[in-house]
Amino acid sequence: MTTTSAPDERPSVAMSDEAYGSLRASHALWAGTSVLITNRRGQILVQRISYRPTRLLPGGALDKGEPPARGAGRELTEELGVTATITRGLAVDWVSPTGRTTPPAMRFPGELLHVFDGGVWDDDQIAAIRPAPGEIDDIEFVEPADLPALMAPDDARRALSALRARINGAGPVFLEDGIPIAPTVLDRVGILRTARARHHLAFHPAPTPANLPVRQSWVWAFAPDGRVLVLLEPDTGAAVLPGGTPEPEDGGDPVATAVREAREEAAAELAGFRYLGYLSDPDASCARARYAAVLKSLDAASVDPATGRTYVRILATPEQALEFFDWGPSAAEEQLSAAHQARVLLGIPKATHQPVTELTDPTSW
């Protein structure tokens, strides 16, 4: 019998099964699997391993003949003492022989490493974790931006790429040494590579008290498809909603602040404002107002006079937008609920889960 490298390929040189098998074996790679798990704050579960100085996602090498998803579930049981069915892939990474620092004696041939989605774990699921004694020293949930300092470079790149893929929702991504071969706008800007805006402040769906000055006015700007405008800083990857701090020309009107800031930051025109509530800031004795509005149009992107940046503008579902901030589960969920209530009153449908869209050209709705 003769065999070629592909069933429909016409051979120029016939190969025996033995020769073909030897050729393929000489190109063999390791195969591994890992699982990305987050808590309700969007922090990532990493493990402290007894035999490594850097953190790892749960996972490991596949057993001989073991499917990657089944191996991911097995590793969760062995390492964390939990049982989970893994069905959703996030990334497949081709790790080159030079893409990982290994001892020469290991003769590392390269690896195909699968990253699966372990989901968002609640407090009960986290409390049920029982790290494997003698192997897993401990687990912790860390900010995405902290991964490069805690993990090996290739592991950090892979985990961040997988997290962006989960948020984007376009399906599994293919990586080479942790870098997407077809980067999205989230990859290109580097969302989550720097610390997320952290505002663990109580949200109040009530009028702003008269004794609290409004020091910030942000707006959930809804496009007709139910997604909202998010601005990404091109140099840091940090995300902001349209809005900012009051200026004298606003006349003490938080809506005027939001209108002006949306024009300056995003060249955006907004209408139909609806008040959502405010965040109380005890350290500053002030209020941070939140609104919803209709996104009517975008002009060509321009430099924000306050920051000197030209923001990258994207449309994301409100749920995707929350992933870019660290507001604390309670305040985030309450604000999200208020935004959706306002969306209904504005006559805008709920957005379907879809990949984020970059807005580069002037647009009207």
C-alpha cells in the first residue's frame, strides 16, 4: 500500500505506510489543554503550582488519545476537585519550539494548546474548590492586567487572547505563540492589558441629593440595535463610556456635560436622555451621575481636547461593556438593569450577543 500526504493528492513519489508514519511522527507536537474561569468581577482564576514560580490556568497535558475537552474536564477534577462539563472552546494556540523557554534536555517540539471556557463562577462554586494537595498550593482570582506579571509571557498572552475571544463572542480564535493570527479590534487596542477602571461605589436609582455636587456624568449611548458606544484609549487599551467632568460652560447641567463630552471624545450626537441614577463617592463627597441616551450620529473621529487622544470607538452589547470595567458585581448589575429599563423606554430592542464593531467612518442612524 502507498500513502500520500493528502487523500486527494496525486503523488509524485509513493511512500510506504511505514515511511509516511515516520515522517508524520517526526513532526509530532505535544498537546495540552487549559480552562479559563472568571468570577463575577471578571477576574481570572490562576493556580499557584508547587513546582513552578509562575501562575497557570487550570489544565495540563492530554493523555494519550484523549480529546481536549474531556482532558479539560479531567484536569479540573484532578487539580481543583470539581466536576464540570466543558463544551465551549475559546482558543487553539500553536506554541512554537522557540515560543516557550524550556530546558534543552526537554527537547520541546512545540505544542497545540486548547483553551476552553469554564464560565463565570459564583461564590458557591468557588467555595467548593479543593486544590490537589502536593501539586496546587493555592488558587486566586486576579485582574486580567496582572497576568503578565504573574504568568510566563506566552501563558499570559494566551489567557488574555482567550478572554478577549470570550468577550467578543465570535467563536474560537487561532493563536501563534499566544498572538491571534486574525486580531480583532479588542486585540489590536489591547483591551484589558492595563488596569480596568475601578469604581466600587454604591449605585442609587434615585434623584441626586441636593447636597452632593455632580463631579462626573457618563452615558450609556444606545445605537438602534441595542448596543452601546464604548471608547477605547489607543495607547493603554482602557475603556470609558462617553462623558466626563463638568465644565463652567455646562451651567451645572449634567446632561449638558454628557452632550459636550460625547462630542469632544467621540464626535457623537446624543438625544433622548433618561436619568438612571448616581454613584455615591464617600471619599470625595460627590455624586457620579449616570444616564441613557440614543446615539444619533458619529462624525469623523477627532482628538479629544481634554486628553489629547483620538479614541477608538466600538459598539458592544451592554453586557460586553461591563467586562471592561471593575465596578463590583452589585453596582454593575444594578446599573445594567437601570440601563436596560431606560432602553425599553427609549424604544430600543435588546441587543443580540455578537462581536463588537469598530466605528471608523461618519455614521447616522
